[in-house]
Amino acid sequence: MGSDAHRDEPARDLSKWTLDQLQTFIDEAHGRQLETARVVAQGQAYNSSHPPEIRRRWAKLSLLANRRMLDNAERRAARVAQQDFMLRTWVIDRLGPDDTDPDWSPEALASDTLDTLTFTPAQAAGLSEGWRDLPLEQIRELRRHKNLTAHLESLVGHLSPGPVREQLVAWTVTRPLLP
């Protein structure tokens, strides 16, 4: 299953694999293989014919594949974070939060989200007013913030009132202003 000969087979149907088979594959996979495994595991997590705990296990596997794709490239890191945030929010929304597991904890997800952002909502809103005149790198940074906050409307409903929730609510107001 994990040999080099199998790694290069383009026609394998990972969607028919068990959790354990896909886990083994992810442990050895690289590059596009990880993306394929992430998508397959996420599809299984979305499959309503599975019981909730099995769906959570598939989601964990998708997160593992996604997180293994990091290679210190800024664009990839932002993409990995966005996919991570979206799947975690989906699980919290559909299968319920679980404060004993940081992946399914709304508070942990809120904190992780804020940790990825370099602007405050006010800074981002201010820059967005004249974004067409900004240097390309600042436009990209605003776009990165827009992508990294795509899940917030769903997430804020799971958070207790407080400063973190208020920051995220401010981002939900700011996000539509971003390029």
C-alpha cells in the first residue's frame, strides 16, 4: 500500500479505502497525494450515512492531510489554514462543538483564527477604502484576511459573549469590504 510503485498510480480510488488505509497512506504521502487524501477524507466526513463519531474521525484525517501540506510557503500556509478553519467550523456547526478537543472547540478555533491575522478589523477596513492604489503585496494581504475569515459568520454563533467574539463579529462586518 505504501510502496513507491503505488504512490505513482493515478487511477487508485481512495474513496473506497477504510479510515486505517487512508491514515497509512497520509502518513507516507506528499504533495498532490495529500490533497487527494484530504478531499477524500473530507467527503467521507460530509457523508451523512456515517454516524457522527465516524464523521469526526474522517474530518480529523482530512485535517491531518491538510496540515501535512505545509511547506513554509506563505500562500500555502494561508490555504491550509483556510481549509482547516472551514472544516472545523463545518464540524462544529453540523456535528456539534466539543470543548475537550481543540479541533472542535469554538473558542480554540476563534483563537487560532485571530492568531493568523496580522491586521485588526479597523486597519483592514481602512486599507480597503483605497485598495486599488495599494502595492500588490498589501492587496494580497487583504485578500488573505478575507479568505481566513470566511468561516466567521457561522462560528460567532457558537462563542460566548466577550472580547474574542466581539473581535470576530467586527471581522464579519469588515470582511465584505475587503478585495
